[in-house]
Amino acid sequence: MKARVALLGFGTVGQSVARLLIERHAETLELTHVYNRDVARKQVPWVPAGVIWTGAIEEVLSARVDIVVELIGGLDPAREYVTRALESGASVVTANKQLIARHGAELMALSRRHGGHLRFEGSVAGGIPVLRAIEDGLSADRLVRVAGVVNGTSTYILSRMEEGATFVDALADARELGFAEADPSDDLTGRDAAAKIAILCATALERTICPTHITCRSIESIEPVDLRYARELDCTIRQVAWAEAGEASEPVVAAVRPALVSRQSPLSRVAGSQNVVTVQGEFGGETAFFGKGAGGDATAVAVVSDLLAIVGTSDGTGAGPRVRPGAGTGVGPGARRAFRRAPSRVSADYSAPHYVRFTVADRPGIIARVAEAFAKQDISINAVLQHPGMPADRLPFVMTLERCSETRLDAAMTDIARFDFHVQTPVVLPIFEGAL
Amino acid sequence: MKARVALLGFGTVGQSVARLLIERHAETLELTHVYNRDVARKQVPWVPAGVIWTGAIEEVLSARVDIVVELIGGLDPAREYVTRALESGASVVTANKQLIARHGAELMALSRRHGGHLRFEGSVAGGIPVLRAIEDGLSADRLVRVAGVVNGTSTYILSRMEEGATFVDALADARELGFAEADPSDDLTGRDAAAKIAILCATALERTICPTHITCRSIESIEPVDLRYARELDCTIRQVAWAEAGEASEPVVAAVRPALVSRQSPLSRVAGSQNVVTVQGEFGGETAFFGKGAGGDATAVAVVSDLLAIVGTSDGTGAGPRVRPGAGTGVGPGARRAFRRAPSRVSADYSAPHYVRFTVADRPGIIARVAEAFAKQDISINAVLQHPGMPADRLPFVMTLERCSETRLDAAMTDIARFDFHVQTPVVLPIFEGAL
């Protein structure tokens, strides 16, 4: 007996999922329903005749399918549909990062209570099977840190700026190529990456954190001059999201920041729409996963692999997709489990070396005053960089700082902000040096 | 009830496995036996008092443990012990690449027949959970190609040569640092990598091939001048193992070669003892996995994660480790399965651009004669490189060739070998340009 699968949402990913199901997995998985608003305009001839096309969600939710695939996106009405599907005892596969980051714990509890599975590989890093690898493949290790470059729009823009483009031109190109959405603010500000790192944190560190508590800084402050200085430091600039956890009583340290990443770090080795996720284990050291972070086909592989995982854990024959009660994530007790623990507090008080770029109306004594403010916070200066030939009334120069906490750095920067030589707000970037 | 685990072999990996079991997984997994030859000299105080130390394999095999962890290495007697453990209905976890590459199909069939599991994540790429990610995380995709830089000794030597060391010095350093074994010939010739690519091929492409049928070329022919030419071509040199599969009726194309790899390729981005494995999927594109390829702790994570996977698939409660019959790999019907199909033939007739370095006693007309031999085989020359200031009686020069099959190239090289201007056998390397 095949598992009956309903698809909610027939956009790019939904169409790729349908195609993958029909072309390669028809023996195990039967597509029974496609739900979409205005479904008539979505209908395609290559879907088998028996599939029910509907714009009425009730028709799907009352059909007692085995697995509901949610690809609508956003919180509303996706949350309601997923909740109702799980309450009916169905399993759910979703690629909805906001939904899982915000409501993963609640939905996971619901899936356990009603005996369904909830899986969400497609919600993070598209086609890279990173959640599965962390859950199962690294289950024996204690993971202490997870980091990633997981927003393709930001990576595309910063790669283009590396080649000399301005921010505005790079964003325009990203829009034209379909990398950036009409409103790219979640990509640029880091809110998109915050949702993804919250899911990675829940899976790798087994700590549930609210994505809205993760502080983000936008990449919009980055200028071509920063990429030039970065190159001088054998680095590039990427939007990095990361989370670190120590004792259970301590808050999770998590943040999203444009950051200098050393050319030696795997975080520097992505361009275009590629994603990279690295995890640091107490025993296994650093492991990195690279691949396509977006795109219908890559995400569809993640979604359908989740479907196969659910069918696979049913009864070992593939016959009975209504799975053993309480299985939850679809994996056994050996595996790492996301969204099981009570929510953790989030702190952004990480410690790192930093890059600070000042833009000033030049006059004698500026470096001395800035250096004094850093010294007051016990922050050591590593280097001062200044390219020749810049205008004196709008002079950019860079200081790199030894490892210090963001809190102390913020205090120093608050002091420094009071000086009247600034032409522009200073740009502060942590530096990631870690080599794989 | 905990799963009872016996450890065969208490070397570096065995000790790390024991420590990980005791420190982190004592609630699920109980170490009951440690078998080693001359066991008395191996005994350590940090293992719980109840563990039986023995040099008598019969004592372990008759103890009816749930899972036997084989870390003895080599074919004999490991094959016999694993066979007998599986025949007794126990599950087996092994990190033994030669055993799995050579006898994976036979042992997998045995595990199915007797209701145990057989898992071997630690046999390839140490701490990188690449088999699990391929089996489960990419299960929905059709994978067409798997490639890797999976021999740490070769990578170490070639990285050192990049920095200017000679082969002999780099090998001596590798030995001193413990990267290279007393007899490193399996590492240098590619036999070690051939075993690993055979396992990756079985898992990713679901094609069983005999590792002894994979042709290898040694890295011993590489000289510092090749790394200098490689850099000029924006490449480096790595020992690359790969396998590609098309139709089931066609042979698998597989080989191990020192190769030029473009700086854009993930295969170039490993140094020291790191490993990288990339897979190419029809839907998901290229995904790459990086991490520690060796070392006791990293491999122990793979081994213990396999143990947890077996316990996890038992009955969902973690209680009964004697698992459901026929589960085989420990995963459900959705997952990709290694070593299920009848053996496939292996061909090395791949097609690639090539690098050929000649070392000649210089005189007019050499390039013309070489070019003519290539033209006869319909092979196009892309570029000719020759560094100035080389001795005329021992002149190295390089030709890069457009994509051609190895068979045609071999024919041309056989022709060219007949010329009397060679001072040294030409060095032929395929070029991998693929970007992630």
C-alpha cells in the first residue's frame, strides 16, 4: 500500500516535488491532492488524472491522507493547516522556515501526541541534507556550535560586491536574476537567516530558541571599500548566522551578522546561491556541508527524502504509512531530537576579533582618541589600515581588534559615537578565522 | 534495556569508541566485552569494572551480545568474526573499508538473512556522516556521480609539495607526524581510496563494484614542477577517486588518479588530513561534505552514531536491540540501500580534459611530433606551457588537452612513448574543473 500524499502549495517547489514524486517515487508515494488558491490556473497536464485539484483546504484535511506536504510558506494560514493535519493523525513535511523556527516545539509536541511525524529538512539550506546528517549521522557527538552562510540573496550581493559592484547594483542584479524577492528586507537584515539558525540550533544543539530574540545586523551597511579591506586581510565578507551552547542553564549565544570570514574558513567558500553549514563537535571536530541552498529541484529532494524517511519508519515494509505512535521525528531514540526541550534564552554576547571601519573628516588625533576609547574597555588594537588617496573630508580607515566581547565593544563604540569627526556611522564586523 | 555491545580491537579508534560509549551513551549502550590480542597490555582503568576483557574471540561470539563493533581492520580474521557475529543474529558495526569494499554484498545478505543490521559509516571519510546523508538525506534523488579526496596521506603529501617540498621529504614528514603508515603503499597507489570509492559507489549509485577492478595510478610520479604548472592553471593536484553510473546495463566508470583540480572545485579545498566527498544528483545538483577523514575520535563518532541508529530502529522504544528481521541497513524502505544489486563491471574509460607533462632532451620538432600523435587520435591541444630556464637535456613541458577518453589518450601516449626524446615517462593527469 502506498502512502497517500497531499501537496499544499503548487509554486516552484511544489511543482518540483510533484514531478519528483511522479517520476521517481510513484511506487511508494501516491500524490492524491494538490491544494492551491485559484487552483484552476495552476493545473498541469503531467499530473496523473486521479489527483484531486482543489482550492478548498477542507477537502484535503478531511481526506485522511497519510502525509501533508506544506509548501505555502509564511505563518498564516500555514500554521493552522499544519496544526489541523497533525491533529488528524497525519504526518507533515514542510519547507517553511518561519513556521518551524517560530512554532517547531508546539508542532513537534502535537505530532507526538497524535502519532504523526513532522519533518522539515527543506526549511534550511535547500538541498543539503544537513538536518538529517546532524540528527542521525552525528548523533553520537556532543555538538557545541553550528554556523552557516544560509541566505543566497546576501551571498549573491556580497559576491558581486567583491567583484566591484556597488550594493545597489548588486541588489538590482539579484532581483533581475530572481535571487532576491520583491521585498528582500528579510534577506538583507538577517531575519531569514535567523529563522534558519534557530532550526539548526534546535537540531544540532537541542536548544529551542525564538528566532525573534536573535539579534541581526543588516548587510546594507557594507560598502565596496569593506570588501577591499577584507581582501587585504585575506578574508571576504559574508552574512554569517551562528549559535553556540554551553551548559543548559546558560543562554544560547546566537546572532546573524555580516562578518569577515577568513579564506581558510569553509564559510568563505560559497558564492551565488550556494549554502554552507558547519558544525563543531566535541569529538568529531568540524564538519561542513555545502550545496544548493535554494531552487525548486534541490528543495524538492529534501522534501521527498523526508517523505521517504516517514514511510521508511512506518513498519519496515513500506506498507503502513500511519506510523508507530510517538515516533515524532521519524527516527529512533538514538537520534538527536529537535524541539524537545523548554525554550532557552538567547544572548548575543559572543566574543570574537573584530573589524571596525570608520569614515571621518580627517584631522590630527583621531586614532589616538579612538584607541583611548578601546583601551578604556580593555580592547587591544591589532592593526590600523588606511588606503592612500582617499578624500580627507570622507576618509575611511579600519582598525582590527583582538578578541573581545560584543558587549564591551558596544560600550566602546557608544563612547566613540560621541566624537564629532564621524562622517558616517562606523561599520563593525566580527572576524571568523576558523579553518576546517 | 540497554543494547549489549562488544568491541573487537582496542587500538586508537577502539579506545575512542569505548570512551564515547562510556562518557555519553551509557544509558542506551552497554559495553560488555573488549576483545584484543594480548589483551592484558591493553587494559585501561577507565572502563567500568563489569566489562569483560578477553583475548579469546569465542568468548565474545558465544556471549549473545546485541551488536559487535569490528575495529580489527584487514580481511583476515575480521571477515570470519563479522560473518560469525551476523550468523548469530547480532548486528555489526565496522569501520573496516577493505572488508566492506570486498565483501559488503555477502555480509549485507547475511545480515538480512539473520535479522541483524550491518552499518559501516566509519569505513569512509572518518567523521563525515556521508553514507548516512547519501542513504537517507538524499534518498529522493537519483545520484549519478560520487567523487572524493579521501586519502589523508596523499592529501598531506600533495599539500606539502604545493608549499615546495619534494615528494620524499613530504612523505618523511607524513611518517613523522603519524599521517602515513610504515608501509604507505596503499595510500600512495590509490588502493586505499579505491576501497572507499567502492563503498561510496555501492551507497550512492547502488552499484556493487569490486575495488580490485578499479584502476589506480600512484601519486609517486608527481613532482614539484607539476604543482607549479598546476598553480599556473589555477588548479592544485589531489588524489581523486570517483565513480559514475548510467544505465544498469552499462559498466560503472570508476578510477583513482592523481588529478588537477580547479581551485573552483570543492575537491581542491582540502588540506592535511581532511576529506571531502561530493555527490551529483539529477535533481539536487552537487552537494559536498567536508570534515576529518581520520583520527580516533572522529571515526568513533561515526561508529557510535551507527550503534545509535541500530538501537533507534529496533522497536522505537530503544528497549529491544534485536531488531526487526530483514531491516538490513537499519533504515526503512525509503532509503537508498548499499550492496543489494548483483556486481557491476567496472570501466576506467572516462572522458576528461587532461594535463600531460613531458620531460625531454630538447631538440627541434618535439612538439610537432607529439601534436601529430594526438591529432591522429582526434585529440585537441588546448595549451602548451613551458617555464623558462629549464635545462635543455631534461626539459619539462606541459600540454593541456581538450576533453578526450582515457582510451584514446592511452593510444596516443603509446605512440608517443616510442619517440626517443623522452628522459622520463610522461605524467598524465585528468583535470577536474567542476565547480560546486
